[in-house]
Amino acid sequence: MSANESEGFGKPEFQLPKFSGGIFRGAVLVVLVLILVFTSLYTVDPEEVALVLRFGRYVRTTNPGLHLKVPFGIERALKVPIQRQLKEEFGFRTVSAGVRRSWRGEGLHPFDRRSHSDQADRRTT
């Protein structure tokens, strides 16, 4: 009879499983390799280029695709959009995307070449 059973608990003693040093070292190695891979690979999108900085100083420019850099924050890839076209609209509003010509105005037709004052005079008469 064990000491626990003689005290009336009726439960066997709990023992932690013993791990060999090889399993622990292997797990640490796998974690380090994963960190190395995730901090050294980067992807540049088709409309971007990446500026690679080593300790904050410019080293090289990389084109779109999958690339490698020195891991653990030694090199940093700064992505810059260079081929994106930004659009600013003045004087009219797009009603829905993908429509070639759709225009809203107060009683004005978009293809009428008269000035706004001429059309305002026409509406009042």
C-alpha cells in the first residue's frame, strides 16, 4: 500500500512524464527554424517594389515576387506602391463603378456644350 492509500485518499500518486533532452532540443530547433523562415521571406505585390534597408540604410530595390532578406530585423523590406493609379474626381460624382458614362447634375445634360449660366437662364424662362 502506498502512503496516499493509507491516508484514505484511495488515489495513486501522480508522476510527471519524463522527457529526454533530445525531444526538447528538437522542439526548440523547430521553433527557431520557423521563426527564421517567417522573418526572412517577404512577398512584393505586382504594383509594388520593395526597398530593402539594413540597419535603416538603403541596400537594394527588389521587384515583384517572393524574396529573401536577412532575418531577425537586421534587414527590413519597405513596400512602395509605384504603379497604382489614384483617381480624384472634381465636379461630378461616379454613380456606380464600372459604368463608362453616368453623370448627375441639376437639370444639366453632360453633353450640352452651353455654359451653366446659359442653362440657368433657360430654366428660368
